[in-house]
Amino acid sequence: MLVVKKFGGTSVANKERIYNVARRCIEDYNAGNDVVVILSAMGKMTDELIEKAKDINPNPSRRELDMLLTVGEQTSVSLMAMAMANLGVPAISLNAFQVSMHTTSNYGNARLKRIDTERISHELESRKIVIITGFQGVNKYDDYTTLGRGGSDTTAVAIAAALRADKCEIYTDVDGVYTADPRIVKKARKLNEITYDEMLDLATLGAGVLHNRSVEMAKKYGVTLVVRSSLTNEEGTIVKEDVKVEKMLVSGVAVDKSAERISIIGLEDKPGTAFRVFDALAKANVNVDMILQSVGRDNTKDISFTVDGNFGEDALKVLEENQARLKYQNIEMEKNVAKVSIVGAGMMSNPGVAAKMFECLYNEHINIKMISTSEIRVTVLIDVNDAEKAANAIHDIFGLDE
Ligand code: ASP
Ligand code: MG
């Protein structure tokens, strides 16, 4: 059997943890399996490297930042290979260049395009444990790129798909996927199974447990994921196409406090307005999330949207630069907002789920600023100070603790 095991930063944060991971991998190896290990940078190393960069230059180029950040993963994989060797097991670490993990050229948020498997297969054939850097890739200019924060999960899934692995296990510091973030909702409960679509929404909406693109990729290539803790032997959560049990009406509540709302007031009410606004934002690589357009009056209309906090200033700048062309009166920006979402595959065939969520917020006297929905999701934008209260109340009303 070929097993891909990915360990996050907290799982390799220090010497003791590195040895703990080494032993877990060796167990699989000694059982006769081929073992490929993907690692994140140790502990908070990526954050620390970013701080270092910003200390030198508050606005470092994305290329140089990627060059720096790849050091994090290279540190953990080489130390892991040394730990395994010390335990008497042959192991080899490989970075994105050595494997050849090809990505698009955009630094800081590159996408994996193709992974060469020859070197990995060759090392596995000589019965080595192969330890590969997560998060990094190489672009067509032979530069390092990174896949965006949390991107090691995506590396693991991509490698599992490329090698047609039998198992892809994502080890983290929690024992699976929860109905809500246990730090926010005390009664949150671990799920045994969840569908790709639900997981994708939860991951995108701020459940930090998996990188959303890793879920996208797992769905595309049919890679079944197991999310589990590196510190216990708990079973974890299985992420796959369809769950055995009846589809949950609501599987989880997600809170994203990093959202910001931007409203463009007094746009012209005529064809092409929305196109020009969002085209300008897209060209600047600003990811827009919820979008709301008001009904036109006096030949003007307003468009509001949310962006991830990292992109708020970028978005503002693009809009200001294009004011003459976009013809609006003014822009309002609200930073103290949070997105609270419910996700559930069972919603599709059950009307009234959204109404129940809104009623719950009404009972808590929480005002809704924006709403967006999909077949399996309802998201509201509310004041950030209400976010935790809302998440707990919603978790209760849908009985997610049972
Ligand atoms: N080390 C990178 C980060 O902190 C990638 C990862 O952990 O998945 O974002
Ligand atoms: Mg992660």
C-alpha cells in the first residue's frame, strides 16, 4: 500500500514532536507500506519569516518573500530525514525543485500544475521513506513559488493523486473536522464523515482545518482524505464524495472574522457597470466574495461586496485608481464584520433552513448586513462582535451537538 501522510506545523514544532511523527511514519513503513510524508514548516516559522521580511522591508516583493518562505518547509523535511535516519530507517528529503512540482507563475498564491513522480517512485523503490516539502513549487522561470497560506494540504493531495496513493492522511493538532471551531463553540462535536462539497464550503468559509484548494483537488481526483490528530490515535474525520448516513441538514457552522465589506455608492445604473467594477478587481487579483447590488433609483445603484481582510486595501486602491472610469460617488469600507455560515448537503431538499437561521439571529437581536446562499450553504455578514454569540446560537438551534 502507498500512504501519503501530511503533518502540519504544530505536529513538527520541536524535537520531541519531530520524533513522534518519525515514529508514526516508521510504523507504516515497517508494516511494508510505501510512505510519502509531506511537511509544513515547524510551528510558527512561516509567520516568523514573514515578520523578518517585513522588518527589513515593509513591502517585500512576492518573489523574494517566496524565496524566503520555502526555507521553512526545507528545515522541517531535512530535520525529519535526520530523525528517521537516527531511528535506523532510510529516508530522504526532497524539495519542490528536486521533485519537480510545477506551478503557475504567480508568487504567493501559485497553483500546482503538474508533479513529476519519477524521483519519488525511484526513492520508494529503494525502500526509503520520502519526505517532501509542502507549500512550495517551481514556476516556469525556475523560481520558487508558494501555494498560499496553509498550502501544504494541497501539496499532499496533489502528490497522493499523482502517485495514485491508497491513502491520504492529513495530520493536524485537532482530532478531525468539527461542527464548529471548538475555540468558539464549546459544544462543537467531531464529525465522522463529511462530503467534499460540505468540506469545501467549510474550508473556504474559515474552518482552518484544511486548505480549500486541497479539498477541491481531492474531489476532482477522487482522493479520500482522513483528517486526524498527530498527537492521539483517534479515528479522525473521513472526507469523501458521499457519506453513508443520511445527509445532514446542517453539518457545520463556520465563522470568518477576517472579512471586510466595501460598498461602492452611486454607480451608474446601466449595462456594464458591474462588469467594469469586478473586472478591475479581478485584474488586480482581488478575490471577491459576497456581492450585493441595490435596486436602481435616480439612475444610480450601489454595489457592496466582501473581501478577505488581506485584500481590503488592494481593493480600495484599485477602485480609487479607477474612479473616473467607474463613475461612482463614494466608497464605504467596514472592517469590523464577520461572515457566519451554515453548511449542509441536506439543505438542498429541505426548505426553511435559511429562515430558521435568520429567526435565530433575530432572537439574539443580531442585525444581518448581507446574505448569500448556495444549494448547500447560507452565509450572513454581521458585526464581528456578534460572531461568537451567533455561532453558538445557530449551533444550538440546529442541534449540532447531538
Ligand atoms: N507553512 C505554510 C503556512 O504556514 C504552509 C502550511 O503550513 O500549510 O502557511
Ligand atoms: Mg494547515
